[in-house]
Amino acid sequence: MRPAIALGLAMFLPAFGTHGLTTGRGDLARSLSIPADGWQMALLMAVFAFASMVSYAVMGAWGDRRGLRRALLLGIGGYLVAHVLIMVSAPIAERVALPRWIPFLGLRLLAGLAGGAITVSANALGAALYPPEARGRSLSFVWLGVPLALVIGVPLPNYLGGPWSRLPPEARAWLGDPYAAVATVSALLFLAFAVAAIPSPAATPSAAGAISGGARAPASDRGGTPAADTPLPPLRSTWWVYAVSFLLPFGVFPLIVSAERYTERAFGFTPIERGNLFVLLGVASVAGGLFSGAIADVLGRRTTLLSAAGIFALLTPLLPSCGAAMYVVLAAALGFVSTVRQGPFQALASYLADQRGRGRLSARVLIASQLGISLGQAVGIALVRADERGGASLEAIAVCSTTATALAWLLAWQLQEPARRAAPQTTVAR
């Protein structure tokens, strides 16, 4: 599982790029001379995810043609270059008489394009490098990088803010913000590890359902979808897979968005207590990613996915009736099961394509997932604001999340495990 671990560390980078500005937003706003809650900061935070979605489509197809490992290394290299330039962007902006936030925005766009290349190729390589029976565990390790970034990476710039402020002004001018320094050092280390640990997939399609010797991929290795002459089945026959990829995060993010405001109003949580809640959620998510592969090995990938989604749908309606302690426990349980299902779903979805279509399949799944995240956040924010005006409440948010997860569960029922291959017979020489 060394390649899968290296891929998971690579996935840390785009996740940190997406969320890394969250905690140190105030310090960054001061260094860029913009309001912490102004439209410039909102644009700086949103541009990374938008650029990543564009990159999914482009780099997924490019990786299928030119090599997924090459696409991954190109993405990590681009991410590294972008954040090195972000570190030194302030003095450069002053010399060319530009507001500091404009070069920062352009480099965040470049970093987002690189982050999208990392995500789409790492997700595809997690399937391409392993046989079907090992993909539940491999893709669980790959996606473990996301909660690791949220638990370890996102708070780190905030912790570094104090030591950073004590640096000489000349050094601070060229070292930039702690966010850029953390991203740069992480990218440098993970690039070296990726080069050493991640091989290229086999040139010939694997027995995972790829085309071998001109034969079509068998239906059993395409997750129950009829075999096609193309490396990737058409959207009209597999739309439900991308719908599942959309609905799973759409069911999670309204709850995440509402948690801070709800716990403050309902339980009187202080900022420290709310911070501790999110740390606990992150730890539970990491644990879910760690144990997901082992659970899938015991129960099977399909059973693990359906069980985790079913548990999420059953527990979510209980949130509005909970007291403070039970809310925290239930929220941690939801964080755990929401990441337990990630690896098994990605593994089951991977059976739809052969080795020639891994990048494009990964791009489609990731675009659907990112749309679910973005729309889930927007719906959550709208419902929280309606609650403040006396309209919607946590009950409405819970209904929204439960409905989305239940629909995902119904659609995911069509996903199938690949047929087990017969053990090769051994011929004994007489």
C-alpha cells in the first residue's frame, strides 16, 4: 500500500489548498490589505475550487493519453511553483504597483489548476495500480489525505501566526503568509515521496476490467454495467453513478455549514468549544478513512457503502432533538460514517472504466462531487440565514441531508462488486 499512502499524501495538497485559508483568514486579509469578509477574500477562497473543477476535465483526459503518473507529478510540481510564487508575491506586487491581492488571486488560480490535476490523477491511480479486490483499501488511503488536511493542515497556519509575526520584517516580506509556507514545504516533501513511491500503471490493461488483447472489458468488472467498446461507458447508461457522487457530499455539507451557528445558539458553545467540535469531527473523519479499507475487506465494498450511507440517513434526523453532549457524539459518528463510504464508493465506481478511461472517469466523478459540495454549502448557508429570520431550522437542514443521502442509497444499490476470478490451475510436470 506504499503507492496508495503516497497518493493520499498528494491528496493532502489540493484539500489544504481548498480549505487552508479558513483559519488564518484575518491575518491574510491584513497582509493583503483587504477586508476579511469582503468580496476579494471570498474570491480568493473560491477560485481554487473553481479552477480545480476545470482541471479535472482537462487533466483527466490528458492523463489517459499521456500517463496518469505524469499528470500527478506535473500537478504537484505546478502546485509547488504556484505557492513559491505566492510566498514572494507581496514584494513583487509592490514593485509593479499592483494591489497585493491581485497577484495572490492569479497564483491561487494556478494552484487550483495544479490541485485539480493532483486530485483527478491520484484518484485514478488509486484504482489503476491495484486489482479490483484491493481497491477498497487503496482508495480509502488515497482519500485519507482530505481529512488529514482538515485536521492537521488547516489549523497549522493559525498556529504559526505567532512565530511568524516575530520574524524580521525583511524575512516576512519574502516568506509570505504561513499558508503559502506550509503548502510549499508540503509540496516539496510529497513530490519527492511521490517520485520514489508511485509507479506508472501497467501499459497493458489489468485484469481489473480493462481491455486485454482487443477483447472488451467484461460486464462483471464494470460494476454490473454492460460492457462497451469504448474505455468509458456513455453518460446515459451511468448517470446514476455521478448522481451518487453528487448526492453524498450534498447531504453532508449543509450539516457542516450549520454546525457552528447552531451549537452557538442552541447550546451556547464558545469559539473554543466550537473549534474543539470541528477538531473532533476531523479526527472521526480520519478514523473513518483509516478503517474504511479494513471494514470493506470484511463486509465487501458494496455492503460497506450501503451500510454507511444507511446509517448516515438514519442518524441525521436525530440531531435536532439532541442535547449538547449527544449532539457532539452524533456529529462525530456522522463524520466517521461519511468517510467510511468514500473508499468503497470510489472503488465500485472505478469498475465502470478500463485502464484507458481511468482519468476521464475520475474527472466525471470528481466534478459531480465538487458540485455537490458547492451546492450543499450554498443550501446550508441559505437555510441558516432563513433560520436567523425565523424561517428554516435544523429540522429543515436534517430533512434536506437525509433526503439526499436516502436518494444516494437507492441509486447506489445498482453498484456491484466485480465477479471473483477463478484461481489459476497449477500443472504438475510428471
